[in-house]
Amino acid sequence: GENVEQHPSTLSVQEGDSAVIKCTYSDSASNYFPWYKQELGKRPQLIIDIRSNVGEKKDQRIAVTLNKTAKHFSLHITETQPEDSAVYFCAASIGDGSGGSNYKLTFGKGTLLTVNP
Amino acid sequence: DSGVTQTPKHLITATGQRVTLRCSPRSGDLSVYWYQQSLDQGLQFLIQYYNGEERAKGNILERFSAQQFPDLHSELNLSSLELGDSALYFCASSFSPSWGETQYFGPGTRLLVL
């Protein structure tokens, strides 16, 4: 099955700096890569996702890049703010793109990001 | 608020007992997923249902079972509980189980087995 490795497990940055979290996946058939943010005691929430036909996607201060050849994808957060402090999870899934199929998400073990004021 | 509801929020029970966790998906969503989150294992996919039918299984123990009812709510049954079953259990839902469909997570049920 799919295996997703996520690094680093903890990351501490100063407010205003950039943060980068990296994930690698094992199954070359994976084609959907979401990123979730989980604040302490709360539910995971989708913050950005990318599909295998796209190399990069950006949403304000958040961007995700995908390198299918190397089987890795990364989350980039620029101009970090204290409210960005949370655990971030990457995930990968395989789907055939047709309705009625099933897909499951395999998550990385998470990165605890701390943004110091 | 994602629109996914889970009950109860907290559950404390003893080893050997059986519990049922309940999940109501977002209005209009047909697919439900169950995840277990523990400190050392992260988020582990357990099982997925779509419109009442089981669609995919992950690392779900034989002591655990689930079902999705005609009104689309889902229940996760955990039996013969062990200390190691203590974890946060999340339910997520999506409109369909199709590729790239966003999964919306509920608030979770925190289970403590003593």
C-alpha cells in the first residue's frame, strides 16, 4: 500500500519567516495530494490540495509543489503568522478519476509548526 | 464548522467493553470515512462507506466494525476494548468517493479506555 513520509516532525520559525514541509510518497499511482491543518484539539481542515496534472498551486500565503518524478510534494507558507501554528498533515491518494470509484487518504505523521512572535 | 457531526465528544470506558461512535455527514454527502488518530500513529484510515455500502478498508481491527444507514449516518462499533484503543476517532464525509473529492472532518470523539 501507499506510504507517506513527512519531514520535519517539528518546525519552529520566527513570525514573518517562511516555512517548508516536505512529503514523499511510495506509490507512483497516487494522484491527489491534500494538505490539512489541525489546531490543538480541533478537526483537520483542508488548506490546499494539488492533483497530479499540476506542478504547483498557490493560495495567498500558501503554496504546494509536486514533483511526480521524485515522488515528493511540499507545502510552503510565506510570511508566517502566530495563527499558522498548528500540526500540518500531508496526504496522498489514488483514484481513477471516475465517479463511483473509491479512494482513501494515506496521511503523513504530521509536522508541528510553531510560529514565534 | 464543517457540517459533519460526531457524538459523543468524549467517552471513557473500561477494557473489555463495547462502544458505539456516531457520525452524521454533511448534508448531501454520500460517502463517510472513519479515521483513528493516536499520538504515535498519526491519522490512520479505518474504513469507508458510500451510500450504505462498504467501499474500502484500511487498518481496521477485527474487533471494530462499522455501518452506514439509509439516512447516511454512520456508526463505528469498537468491542473488546484495549488500552491501546484510546485515541481520537474522526469521521469525514464527501459527496462521493471520487478522485480528488475533499473530505470534511467532524470534531472527533475522544475515547479513553481505562
